[in-house]
Amino acid sequence: MNRKGSDGKTCPVAQYCGGCQLQGFSYADQLETKQKKVEELLSRFHKVERIIGMDDPYHYRNKIQVTFGYDSRHNVICGNYVQGTHQIVEIKECMICDEKANQIIGTIKNLIMKYHISVFDERAMKGCIRHVMIRCSGMGEYMAILVTGSPSIKNGEQIVRDLLKRHPEIKTVVQNINSRHTSMILGSRNRTLYGKGYITDELCGLKFRISPSSFYQVNKRHTEILYAEAIKAAKLKGNEILIDAYCGTGTIGLCASKSVKKVLGVELNRSAVKDALINRKLNHIENAEFICEDAGKYMEYLAKQKTHVDVVIMDPPRTGSDRKFMSSVFALNPEKVVYVSCNPVTLKDDLNYLTRNYTISKIQPVDMFPYTEHVETVCLLHRKRK
Ligand SMILES: C[S@@+](CC[C@H](N)C(=O)[O-])C[C@H]1O[C@@H](n2cnc3c(N)ncnc32)[C@H](O)[C@@H]1O
């Protein structure tokens, strides 16, 4: 494998950071690696189409988060933990993250030093700034989230004022309070310091609200391609009842809503469902419902009610789906299932089960995460004729 491909830029902290597992490989070789991985796991089910790569595999991430700490000379540093440790490797410019978001992080670090704000010490559980997260929309709106271990930020008003002066593209600044002993970045309490507390993105021609903790795909350019592949695979005619399972903030279902009679979205995370309902309203969509429930339980309920379902689009987490969900798919017996997966290993296990009643007619890998080992796959299944 060529680790020094001509088109492959190399990140100076690659060996410590651990964020990108395919650093040093040319982009062509990264795509080849992912193609082979999907083929090894899935080609026994059906031919695997050529992976859809990005034209420009850099600066695609719309969400960046860094941890703050001190170096051995007590200088403020920010970056990622060295893999398997709690030692911070300083990152000045992440090559897969949005470029302006990188600059905003640099400005926040300078302001923390200028105003002598303390940095959180996780051993002593003392100090203020713990992490900073920047989220941005494709419409040029930025959200800065200051994650603090303490309830207040000394000179908070001046920091926000200076930050906005330097970066007018920041539309909202949120303080997230996380004083717990945890490896989770965000705590449960948000305090809006400036703006509305959320930003808005446009995806597949619809508007979506991004709040500090809501799940939102990190690569907007390729999310549009992924969703288009999933919706195109379903060949919708306009009269279908479609289930958007594991729907997050309702993005896939809402994008498909104009092509079906009704969308039923199900998602376990309460705040994501709240966002899905807001997104429905924001786009004046009237044929979509969103339910907060375990997807398997909800499918069981629909099967008991003998609900008619034509298409299921399922996009489970990396752990894959479960028997309760998949056996209810069999009971509901939709004509088509579109499985969107971020983990081909669990996809293989789930296909082993689903192919008892369904045949696979397309497997399409999509590279949503260049420079990392992750790969997304869209798989179309048709009900077997009895
Ligand atoms: C890969 S994300 C997909 C989200 C959405 N389809 C999108 O494209 O933004 C998986 C989603 O499944 C949700 N989830 C995880 N376990 C679940 C379960 N048992 N039932 C319903 N939703 C679940 C997660 O909260 C997450 O929002």
C-alpha cells in the first residue's frame, strides 16, 4: 500500500492525534482500502458498486471539538488526546475540519490567554474552560460552544464581544456546563451567551436546525450524495408509507417526504426528535410524524397494529440494528428496505438475517469520512417472492 501518494497531504500531528487512521495514504489509496473492506465483507451478497469519493477530501467536517489543558510549562494548549491517554496533542490546523472553524478555535485560545481564564483540570475537577466545539452550516453560519467545568466564565462578556468582532460569521455563542467526571464532551446544561442558541443549515433544498447537542451528519457535501443515493434506491412513486428508522433529526425522512404519501420517523434521542419536529415545521411539511421510541419497539407496535408499510429506510448506529427491529420488518413485510450503514461489519451481520426474506439488489459505498477508516454504505433490499 502506498503511504506516500502524490495527492496525500500529511498532518504534522498524525502519529499522536489518532483522529485520522489513514493519514499518509494518497486519497486514491484510501478509496481503494475502503472499497476492498466493503467487498471483503459484502461481495458474497451482491456486487459492490465503485465507492463514491470526494472531489476535495479536505476540510469537510462541519463540527470540530478540542480539549483544553496546560503543557509542562503551564502554557494553555488545545487539541485532541493522544490515543489511549489523557495527554493533549496541540492541533493548530486540522486538515479535515472546516478552515474557518480552525481559525475560531485559535482566536478562542488567544482570548483565554488574554483574559487569564483558567483551564479545567480533570484530576482536581477544578477550573473553567474544558472543551470548545465549533459547528458550522454550509450557509456560512458558525456556532461556538464553550464547555466549562464551572457555572460562570470570568470576563465572559468581553470574550464574546472580542470573538464576534474578530469573527462576525459566528451567529451564536453557547456555554455548555459540564462539571461531571466524564469522557463525554457536552454536559446537559446550555446557556446562550449570544444569538439564538442554534444555527440553520440547508440540506437537499430543506432547512435544518442545528443545536449544540443534536446529531447532524458532519460532512454536508457528501451527506447530500448519501441521502440522494438512499432515496434514489427506493424508487419512490408518491403513494408510499415510508418508515425513517433511527431518524435522528428527521433529515432523511423530510428529504424523502415530497416523494411519498407519509413518513413515520422513529428515534430514541428525545432532543433529536424535538429537532425533527422543528425541522418539519421549518419546511412546512405536513406528511411526516416523528416518534420518540426504541426503533425495534415501535416496529413491533406497528406490526401488531397491522400497519401497511411500503418502504423502510434504516440508518442505525455503528452497533447495527437488532432482532426485534428486523423480525418486525419481516412481519410488516415492506416491499423495499434501504439500509444506510456506517459500519460494514454490523451491516454484514444484519444482512445475514435480512436476506432470509429479502434479496439485495444494490450495494453502494460512499466515502463520507476521508482520512479516517470509516465508510458509509447504502444497501437496497427487495422482498422475496413467496
Ligand atoms: C447514524 S445516526 C442516523 C441519524 C439520521 N438518519 C441522520 O442521517 O442524521 C443513528 C441514530 O440512531 C439513533 N438510535 C440509536 N439507537 C436507537 C434505537 N434503539 N432506536 C431508535 N433510535 C436509535 C441515534 O440516536 C442516532 O440519532
